[in-house]
Amino acid sequence: MVAALVISFCFPVCSAANPDESSLDEAKAEYKNEEYKKALKDCSSFLDHHQGDHEALRLRGRCYLALGDFEKAAGDFELAGNPPGPLEEAMDNQYKLNSNDDDSLDYPDWFQSLVLLYVARLNAEQGQYERAIKFCDDSLAKSPVFPECMALRANIMLRQGLLYESEELYRQAVSLRPRDWHMWFGYSYVLQKQVKYAQAFDAIERALLLIKTPPYQEPDLDKRIELMSRTRDFLRSKTKYH
């Protein structure tokens, strides 16, 4: 991402020839102001001249999510790809890390980020939400691409009644892991809490589809599927879907 940002600022003299250069920055500002249709248009304008730009694809996908078009959102997320986060780094380096009792050992950022996530989860379970959020933020500072941490932070904010903030964090998490059922299920839950039943239904349908091929082995998936199916049926009863 850093490289992409460096490249985007290296050619200011081209802005006159390529008026779309500023459209991505405009789209970010519009998205932040909840002007999703405008942001979508500017993202598309940028992508016309920068096909395959991962940042723009994820932003446009989040616009589609906010507007309820999950098919197009998922398409953009798939094109953007899944950048590795701390969990993937851990799997790739599980036999390489030299773990010992030396406190001065310079552990990699992904390892520190995982530890901070674990501490954040413990604090959340104890009801220490402000501390949990702080540890989440510290973890994300070490590894910004960490959808599992985003999901935990979103769940904490949900418990605090910060529904809009929770929804946005789940959009970010989904944009990074569009094939992970956990992200879609969490997104569905926060939508349901906001009485956005039709969107919540679409999200849990995706979660039920993806849980058949989970990203890693988990116990009691059958029970999870049964519970999610009941929730899906409830959401169906609240929408136009029959």
C-alpha cells in the first residue's frame, strides 16, 4: 500500500492530462461523508485509467456494500485480492520463529500484532472495553491489514452501541477477506441490529455459503450452521424474500 501511495504522488504534472488523478482522493472524502454514490462514481472514474488498483477496488467495493449491492462488492473484493495479515504470516512462519525467553528478542510486527489481539480479546471478555479498543488500535498500528482485529474492534463497538462505527469496520474487514464467513456473519449481525434486514439477509446468505469451505479448521461448525440458518430464516421473514 505504501508503494501504491508513493507512486500516486510521483506524477503531479500528469494531473492535467489525466483528470482522474484526483478522483480517488475525492472518493475517499465522499465515502467518509457517506456520499456513497458520488464516491462510487469517482472510484469508477479512477479505475477507468488505473485498472486493477487494489485500493480503489476495495473502496468501490465498500461503496457497493453501503448501497446494498453485495454482488458487485464481492466482485471488486475478489479482483483486489487478499493481502496477507498476521494470521497468514504466522502460518507461513510457524517453524521459523525463534521463540525463547530473551525479552530483548526483536519479534516481527505480525507476531506482536497477534499478541496484542489476544490481550485485546481477554480485556473485552472481562468487559474492559476501552482497554480492549486500545490494544486493538496498537495491534492495527503494527499490522494495518488485520481483518480479524478489525472484527474484534467492531464487536466491541457494537457492545458500546456504536453501530455505525461497527458497520464501517466490518466493511473494511469484508473487503480484505471476502471469502471468510466470519466477516460476512459479523457484518450481517451489525446490519440486523440496525434493522437493515434485507442487507443482513444477503450477508448471512454469503456467510452460509462460505462456511462450507472455512479458511481454517474449526470445531462445531454444524452447530454454527444450524444457528445461522435460524437467523437467516428470521431475516427472510422480515424482508421481501420468500
